[in-house]
Amino acid sequence: MQDPPLKLRTRGPDDTHDIAAAIAAFLRPGDAVALSGELGAGKTCFVQGAARALGISARVTSPTFTLVRSYDGTLPIVHCDVYRLDRLRDVLDLGDEVLAPDVVTFVEWGDAITALLPDDRLDVELYLDDPDEPDGDRMVTLRLHGDWVARRADLSTACASWRDGAA
């Protein structure tokens, strides 16, 4: 049986940053976070919030054209974007730091490469609550896999103020 997802609502970029910061408190070296959702839903915004919480002061930008960016903080992170990759094999060529055991890896468009991601991962899906309101609320669905399931109770408590309907 699959662990039920946590469903959250953001009211804007600050909320997205704050949710990511709350989740960052539970990140460990070797963790993978797969981000999915439509263009402009807040995937990079999410990584920015987590990076800030992990002590990264550098400007975090989308790696759409560079494919991979690395940042040093209390936990080093690797931020990659697989949107422009045509084949799964291309992901394997991104470099040894992607999914390394001593970093946290954030993968934008991670749903496209699920077969290559570790079984122990956090899936974060972001989407517009109302597609006709591009500046409106975002829905954030967290799916916990593997060792993330053991973090569920604490993660749920940390994200309680954003639970859909609670915000």
C-alpha cells in the first residue's frame, strides 16, 4: 500500500519558500527530491526556499540551460533540470554529483525520470489551483517513498499550516 500524499496550499511565492524551508529541516545527505508540475508552478521557487534554509546565500536560479547547478550550504545541494533532455541516457551523463550520497539532489521535471530515481525519495508536485489564475494559489502534493515514510509524522506537523483547507 502506498503512503497517502500530503496536500498543501500556498498563497504565493513566500509560502512556497516557507514550505520548502520546513521540508529542508528533514533533508539528509543522499536525499532526492523530484519536482514536477506545469511551467511556472514554482519548482525553482521551491528549491530557492530549501536552499535558503540550508544556509545557501548564492542566488538559486533554474538550471534549464546549464542542466546542473551545485551549491554549498549546511548540506550541499545539486539542482538539476531534465526538461530539455531527450533520452534517459542523457541523465546518466549529467555528472557524478547528481544523486551522490553526500548531497541533496533536487530534480526539476523528476517525474520524467522516475525509473532512474532512488526508491527513497520525496516527490513534490506543484500545480495551479485555478489554471485561469496564473498568480493564484498553488497546490503542493508531497508523496513520500522509502525512508521518507518514517519522516511523515514530523513532516506533516511542520507543514500543518499549509494543509489544503488550513491556510
